[in-house]
Amino acid sequence: MVIAFISPLHVMAGNHDVVTAKFKVNGVCAKCKKRIEEAAYIKGVKYAGWDVDSHQLTLKYDSSKTSPDLILGSIAKAGHDAGNIKATQADYDKLPSCCRYRDGVKIH
């Protein structure tokens, strides 16, 4: 009985570090969505969802394990400008031609 009582308190205490945040991430299509969300799932990220139309990335992450800069840096490394972190030209150039958002391409 004591173990059942202590365990839920421990789980609840761990949720205090979970933060929800939104960032603008550039991309144009469903392939971008998959790449952005996969790049966002680093250690400590609980949820990452990117909306193609609004370019909004919604994150839920454990702030004791990661930070927005680490998450957005991972996305930038995948070729997408994320928040205040711009992808390098070399990383951007690795994107498929349909995903080149800087070139003004719009694919749905």
C-alpha cells in the first residue's frame, strides 16, 4: 500500500519540469513535417508537432533534460530555420528540392 501511494507522487513531481512552447520553423510540405518532428525528438522531448500551414512547432519537453536551443539546433541541423536558429547553407542544401523553403517553393 505504501509503494502505490509513493509512486504516483514521484510521477507527479516529475511533470513539474515539462514545458510547452511554440516556435516558428520554416518548411513547405509533409516531408518537411516528418523531418522537423523527427529532428525535434531529442532526449527530454515529450511531444513535437509541426503545422504545415502555420509553420508553428508545438513542443512539450522536460526542461531539466533539454532546452529550446538544443531542440531548435537539432532542427536547424536537419536543414530547417527554427526559431532564432538559422540552418547553415550546407545543411539547407541537403534538403530535397521540394523542401527548399528559401527558394519560394510552395507544395501541399
